[in-house]
Amino acid sequence: MSLKVKIVGLFLLLALVPYVVIALFLYIDVRQSAEKDAMQETAVLATIQKNRMQELLSKYTLQLDQFTTRLQLRQSLKAYVASGDLASLATIARIIDEAKKGTPNIKDIYILSTNGEVLASTEEGARGMDVSKESYFQKGLVTNTVSTLVKMQNIVYLYQAGPLILNDEQIGVIAIRVSTDDLFRMYSDYSGLGDSGYWILAERLPNGDARIIVPRRFATSTTSSLETVIKRSTQLPIAQAVGGTEMTFPDVVVAQGKHAIVSTRYVPELGWGIAVVAVRSEVLAPSHALALQLLLFSSLLVVFIAFLSVVVSQEILRPIQQLSGAARRAASGDLSKFLMVRSHDELGILASTFNTMLAKLKSSHDDLEKRVQERTKEAHDKLLEVERLNKVMVGRELQMVELKKKLAEMENPENKHD
């Protein structure tokens, strides 16, 4: 692995590790903060919706009280019950007809005997019917109540009922069938729930199950089925809400497998449960966007750091490469090229030291070469002297041979004549 690769890797490591740690902590903090804010917001919305429900209930109760406290109506009813006076019955019919015309949300009014027979009604053909087994009648015998929902011709109505009492004597029951437009409008307002949040409103059935009252936000039908039942055994938030549970669930799997934050509230006067559903994918969208931004920034940061580290490594490695080249030249015998010192840092000191070493090495090399030349000349001179002496010796040997030859001739003159 080259030094450049090591430097680039080191730069990336030193820059990215702190960034990744900080980015991770930032993402976790933003995600937790978004989740906490969403839980608080859904809890607030659930409380607001519960308060609005109780205000609507107060409106219905006040409306019912205006009938149960109407003296002329009670006197006419007592007279009719006691004597069957048709004039009193006509007065009752006139009173309830005028009341229906003056109150737009009232669809029909029923005056019932204490045994559940319809004595008078604004609904044509209802007189004489036996409603003694209806829950609104049984509840209305005891107290003013607004809790019974009935679906008629695919429209959901709400029944209000209460006792009619005169001189501490119960003389009958009044029941009012009202439109649920106010209720449905309340639950069709999704302000604060984003693009995917919604409400759930359900009533508690006698067996403890929850029955959905208003249609959900993305339901295909705009009317409530009142047949959609959620078993209490499912432990879904709305099933717990109709049982009186008020809490915030941080992660619940809802329709289509989506995960959501759900806050529940309970309206004890009605036995109804409210659930506010905020889909987590939308709630945590800011943290997801932050994660994408951090990822994009990380990519740009990697490119920038890689480019910067290459530039820096080039600046760091250039003197080293020059020093390496000079060392190779020196190793091959070229001691004439010195390094240019451009800085006074460690690399500059190294280059200066190398130049000093190279200068000393060149001086030693030159001195050694001079000595070699001198020694070579001396050796050459000695060689010439030896050659000269050899020639002299050869000449003398030749002279000795001639001399010996002459002496031999002198000692044997006969050989000479011969």
C-alpha cells in the first residue's frame, strides 16, 4: 500500500468517524424529539376532541331539558293519560310539531307512556308503536340520556330520551331522534392530523366490544356502517378506549399494516371511546428527510475530503519523492544534483541534511578519486621503471652471453680455425 493511499485513508477516517458519530446522534435526537412531539400532539388533540364531545353532549342535554321541563307539555300529557282527553293530545301534537320545526337538527319527537307505547309523534304512523324494549326508552325511564345510535336508511341518528315528571310523578318519557351531522362534521375535520392521520369514534357494546360510529378518513363510504365491530380481545387502542383507557400508544399497527402513534380518550357520559391516529411514517418524515440530507452531505464530504487529502498528500509527498529520486541518483553514482530547500519544516530540514550529506559524500568521492588517480600514476611510473630495468637486465644478459662466447673462443683457439 502506497503512502498516498495511507494518507488519504487516514484523512477520511479522521474526518468521517466524528462526522458519522455526530450525525447519528443528531438523527436519533431529531427522531426521538419528533416522536415525543407527535405523542404530545396526539394526546392534546384527543383531549380537545373529548372536550368537544362533552360540549356537544351538553348541547344535546340542554335541548332535551327544554322538553322535559316544559310545563304545558307535561300537564297535557297528564291530562291525556288520566282521561284520554283528545284535546290534550292535540296540544301535545302541536307542541312537538312546533318544536321540530324550530329546531333543524331534530328529525322526530316521540311522547311515550311509562310502559313504552308511543302516544304522540312527529313521525307519521309511529303512534301506537311499542318501543318498551328499545334501549333509549329503558334509559329514558331513569334519567336524561344521549347515548343511543340507530341506523335508518343508511343514515345514523342519535336518540335522546328522558323522563317526564309532574308533581314528583312520572307520567311518561320523551324521546328525540336527532341528526348526527354535528357529530360527523366534528370527525371530518382533520386539522392537525396531517395527510394520513384520522379519528376513530366507537361506542361500547354490552359485551365489551367496540362499534365504530363515524367513518374513517379514507373509508370508501361516507356514512357509518355501525356494523364494524372491534373485539375487545384484540387489545387495539379503540377497544381499550371504550373500556375507559386513556393513554398514548407509541407504536401500534393499524390499517394496511401501517405503524402509528395512537392516543385514546373515554367519554363516560356516553360510554364512547375516541382514538387519534398519527401515522409514524408521516410523523417521522422530518427525521427521514434529515437522514437523506446527512447521507447526501456525507457523500459530498467524502468526495471533498478525498480531493483535499490527495492535494495535501501531493504536497507532503513531493519533497519525499524528490528526496527518494535524489537518493536513487546518489546510489547510481550521480552526486551532482542537490535538492532545492523550499521550507524550514521537518521536510526542509531533511532536504538540507540530505544536501549536506550529499556534499560530504561528493567531497569524499572526489578526494577518493584523486587519491586513486595519484596511486594509479605512481603505479604506472613504477611499472615503467620496472620495464626499463627489465630492458637493462635483458641488455646485460645479452652482453654476458657475448662475453662468455668470446672467452670461450679465446680459451679454444683451435675451434676458431676449424
